[in-house]
Amino acid sequence: MTATLLTNLHLATPEIFILSMASIILVVDLFLTENNRYITYLLSQFTLVVAFLLTLNLFSGDTFYIFSQTFVSDPMSSILKLGVYFATFVTFLYSKDYLIQRNIFSGEYFVLGLFAVLGMMIMISASSFLTLYLGLELLSLCLYAMVALQRDSSVASESAMKYFVLGAIASGMLLYGMSMLYGVTGSLDIQIVSQQLGAVTNKTILAFGLVFIIVGVAFKLGAVPFHMWVPDVYQGSPTAVTIFIATAPKIAAFAMLMRLLVGGLLEIHAQWQGILIILAVSSMAIGNIVAIAQTNIKRMLAYSTISHIGFLMLGVLSGTAEGFAASMFYTLTYVLMSMASFGAVIIMSRKGFEADKLDDYKGLNQRSPWLALMMLFIMFSMAGVPPFVGFWAKLSVLKAVVSADLLWLAIVAVVFSIIGAFYYLRIIKLMYFDKAEVSEPIECAIDLRWVFSLNAGLILLIGLMPESLLALCKQVVMS
């Protein structure tokens, strides 16, 4: 028993460390004054770096089920957790100066961020409905509070309330679906549920449970028709919060999709494939078409996110290992692009001014050729233009769909991708061909400049050499 306990604790070291440090930082922050609040930021970044190293140290090709089969440590969970740490670290770095300029540089942002990371880690490693739901609720509660961080903003408060109400409904539906699956299989363990599906006699309850679970997952991903919270929350939140919501939680949502549908319900793939096709096509259609009409860049990027979620689902609905690996690759590269796009909004913003209108980007090349070039990389990648990483992400999921004999679906995806290229190219047109409304140069901290350059550079670098990351995704999905 002692050996088992030690093994459990060893494999859960990153989670234990994040929990301990988040609690310590919460207490330390109480005794800090406004002048030395920077210590909270440094401790938070230190926590993420150490957690990254701990997870890297545990990475192996083996799969371990611990804590009475409720928690799994496998290659996929390790890679996704590393992605969460990286995304959160960069997000905190982007957000630092933005929060200081708006007098909301508080310990709450970083502590809530760390507890949200813990929730994501639990979701990623969940092998039980109970563990998955606990991780999801921890993440959700932290995000609700972060959206309302700017207390004097009525828009942020309204967005937080809308997010909370809709999120609570979606969580209830997910829980109801899990209870139905428990009722027909007699277990909360995802592996056992998968094994018992063939013996289920009451197909009606199974079908209802499946639908409710997909509704819950679709809401967390932001897929149509459960997308109504995405544009309002993205626009209404402070950009430092928006960049957090738009990046790392998408990795956890992908993990939830994989654990539930692939890990637990792959046996009835034929039943949920049709539902995902409807969600994917609707998301690509609504996301790309409605984004064209937007004049607010954060709202435009929100609808862009919805369309990308549609593409992400294409790989999963194929039902093949190749498709799952393609979706994982798409998720990781999308997070990289999303970080850079909202990072650009933060760099363009300054005290008393939010660069959230498309017109704010007119003539950007005249004011900052460097920033315009980096934005060019980001927009081309999101549009799926080679040789940027967005092209390979879309190509990989389209290949998986074609391999699954769904050629018509691949054609539909390509059509909507071409439609979506319009609003990305519009940003480039504004930057390079329109006259700037203001002539003052754009100033930003040197660390922010370097991180943004590396972020945008990675989009091009991985696009030039996508094989390594794609091979890694295939390796961990098939292990």
C-alpha cells in the first residue's frame, strides 16, 4: 500500500506542486503592497517553469492509472500539460504591462490563473467522469471570476454573468449525460464504460446520455449552436483575460473531447459522428460568415475561434488515430496562433486606449513595420496560407476526413476556409494599404517585443518544419 501511495504521489507531482504554490502565492499576496506586487507575478512564472520541468521529467511512453483508476498519466496527458504551461507562461508575460496600465495588476489574476491551470491538468489526466467534472468545475469557476476582474466595468460584469449562467447550464447537461451513462453501465470509470457499451440493452438512455455529453463538451469548446457566450466574453473581458480564455483552456477542452468520446465512447462512434459533423459544419459556416461583418477585432477573433473549433472537430469525427493526432496538432498550433493574435492587441493597446477596433490597425506598417510583419505572419497562418503552420494544421485534418471517406465534408471545409480568408486578409489590407489615422510610434517593453517576435516566429518555423510536432502527436495518440 505504501509503494502504491508513493507511486500515486510521484506521478501527480506536477498537480501537487501547482496546488501548493497557488495556495502559497495566495497567502503571500495578502501581505504585499502595491509597490511589490510584482513578486506575485514572478512566483507564478516560477511555478509554471518548475511544473513544466516536473512534467517533462515524468514523460515516458508508458500509461499509468493511479488513485483508484481515476487519474491517468500517459504520453498524451504529458504533452497537453506542457502545452498548457507554455501557453499560460506566455499569457502571463503578455498580460503584465496591460494589467499595470489599467490598475488591475493584482494577485487574483495570477492565483486564479494557476488554479485554472490545475483544473486543466485534472481534466487532461481524468480517467473517471468524477475527476473530469471536478477539473472542469475548478477551471470554470476560475474563468468566471477572471472575466469579472475589472470590477468598475459594467461590460465585464455583464459578460461574466452571461458566461456563468450559460456555463452552469452546460455543466448541468454534462453531468446529466454522465449520470445516464453511469445508469446504463454501472461505472464512472471511463475505461469500464467503454467496455460495457456493447452490453447495454437500453439504447434510448445511452443515446440521451451521449447527446447531453456532447452538448456539454461543445459548450466548453464554443461550437455552434452553443457558441453564444464566446463573442460577448471575448469582447467584454479585459484583453489580458481574453488571451487566457482563448488559449490554454482550449487544450483542456480538446482533452475532455478525447477522454469522453474517444476514450469512453469510441464503441458507438457511428452514433456521435453524425452529431459532430453537424456541429463542425455549423461552426465553420457561422464562424467564418459572421466574422466578416465584425468591426471589433476581439469579436472577429471570437468568431474565428468558433470556425477553428469546427476544423478541430473534423479530425475527431473521422474516428481514426490519424484524425485524433491531426486534431491534437490543430489544437496546439491554434493556441500558438491565438496567443500571438491577442498578444498583438495587447501591444497595440495603451493606458486609456483599447486597440480593439479594426480601424486602429490602419497604416500599421507606417507606424511599426516590425509589428505589421508579425501580424502578417499571424493572419496568413490563421487563413491557412502556406508555408505557415495554419496551413499544415488544416491540411492534416482534411487528410483525415478524406481518409474516412468523407470527401464532401472536406470540400465544405475548404469552401468555408476560403470564405474565412477574407477577414484575415482584410487586416493585412488595413495595415499595408490604408493610411494611418494617428502617426505616433507604437512603444512596448523589450521583453514583450521579444516574446511576441518569438511567438510569431514559431508560427513560421513550425510551418517550415511541421513533421516533428505532427509525428509527436501521432506517437502519443497511438501509444
